Amino acid sequence: MKVTATVTARCGGCSWASPALTAAMLVLEVDGHYAQHQPLTRGEGPRITSVLLGRFAAGPHRLSIRLDRGWTPKAVHGVAIPDVRIATTTEDDPDFRALAYAPVLHPRPNELGRFTDVPLVMWYETDATARGTRIRYSVIFSNEDGGTLPTGCSRPGAA
């Protein structure tokens, strides 16, 4: 089964408008093992974020979430996680294949610790093809470093 956590969190003092207050960085661990980092980037909140934790065998598991002070600006305060909900997706669920093949996002090595792009939303679409079903994943990043614009967008003043 695939396991997803829906995390409701507050980030006192967080503001992407200021490089000194960009976000709080959370560390998620399952059964005492690192799972991922999750940035809280959308202001004070509360905000709800769904994160894919991975594939786990049936049975009890423990999710722990803590603030990573090394990656959270010192001016950020008041981080709270009032609610976490866990959902499972089994192999007979229509969403299982899309979750099973979901990409893992890694930051570019030269961007770690900088006020730069973060993933804002990710989704998938399916298309029927002659060979079966194609799954297409899309991610929208915040684009602080002026990288590639989303399809159909143009820079102001561009011809």
C-alpha cells in the first residue's frame, strides 16, 4: 500500500516575500527513518499539505515530524502542527499506479540553502495510448531564480 500524510501546519513569521523569513523546514520520518523534508512556504497558515510517504507493509507505523532548525531561518517562530491525517492507497485503487510511479524531487545542488524555487503544486494526468495508459506528471515551481516559465506564459515585455 502507498501511504499519504495530510499535514496541517502553521508557520509563525513565515513570508516568502522576505529572504530572512522564507519558510520553516520540516523533517518527516517513518519508523525512525528519514522520509523527506517538507517546506512550509505559504505564510502563517494554517496550511494543508499532502505528502507521499511511500510504500509500506500493512501494520502499525510511526510518523514523526520535527522542525529542522538548520534549514529554517532563525527569524521564523511559532511552527505548529495541529493535525496530521494518514491515508492509504491499495493496489486495487485507481490512483495506485500514479502514486507508485510518482517522481521524487531533489533540489539542485547549487540551490541548497538559498531563497529560490520550491515546488508549489504537483499533479498527474492519464492518457489512453495504444500501449496502455500513460501517466504524465507536472510540477509548478515558485520561479524565484527566473528559470523556465510554465507552458503558455511569457515574461512581461517579451515579444
